[in-house]
Amino acid sequence: MTSSVSSTANVFTELAAAGPHPEHHAAVMQFGRFVGVWDMTVQFIDPHGDVVFDGVGRWEFTWILDGLGVQDVLVYALPDRFSEPRGNRGIGTTVRAYLPAERRWRQVWAAPRAGNFIVMESESTVGDIRITGLDMDGSHLEWAFTDITADSFTWTGRTSTDGVSNWRVEQRMHGRRRRIPEPGA
């Protein structure tokens, strides 16, 4: 009988991928270009446009699903809880899969502490990324990666009741790639 620790490790080993799928390299690099660790500034904005949370976080992206997927984990400290243990932080994960036959990405964002489980999609592009879907309350969502360079990006989350007008920004994040020092440096 296999212990739960070794079977769990096997699940993660099977999920992980060494890099992009070679037959779909250009398409999967839409999100593959983010693979690595990013230091984040995180802001939440209320319906009046006031920043109600301004903190720091870490967003880590990795290859999964034979190089046809990218998974991330976003962690940020909640207000006045920087030193508290797990369970008192903002944390969520996105599993993204590129579907070659559709030439588009489907993704799921899960943040149980916040009560979120959202399914979204985006088309494969080389520039800015627009991700669309519905929030759990039925409102329209648009998440966007913009100003993308090798070392930085801006992520903006917008919502609208009708998906046509009255879009409002509810979250904004800026990322800077974390550099790992070279051995001996």
C-alpha cells in the first residue's frame, strides 16, 4: 500500500511539465512567458473608486499538463495579517489549459477562502491578454495582462453588470520578475 504522501507527490510529478509543448510552442507562450516568480503590488478598489487594500504578494507560474497548461498560485497578505499563519492570507490558483483544436485557453480560478470558483477563457494572442467570463454572481469579468515585458506586467480586473458598458476596475496588480542570483554571484 502506498502512503498518502508518496501518492500526493506522484500527482504533482505527473501534473508538472518541463516546458512548453513543442508542437504548440508559440500559442502556449501566451501564458508561458510568465513562468517564474513575480513580486507583486496588489490593490483592491471599491465601487466608488477608492483603494481599499494596498499590499504586496507573490505570483508564481509553472508549466503543467505536458506543456499545454500553465498553473499559478497567487498569495498576498491580508490587511493587518502580514505575520499571521496560513489561512489568514489571500491565496488562489488558476489552472489554464490551451486547447489546440479551438486555438484558445480555458481556465479556472479557485480561491476558496474568498468563496471564488470562476471559469474563464481567452484566445491565443502575442500582445496583451484579455480573459473573459462570468463572476459567481453573474456579472461579467474581464481580466487583462498589459504592459508586458520580460520583467514586468500590469494585471487589471474589471467587472460589469451587462458586459457592454459601465465597466469598473476592482483590482489592479503590478508584477516584477524575481531574479534568482547566479551561482557564485
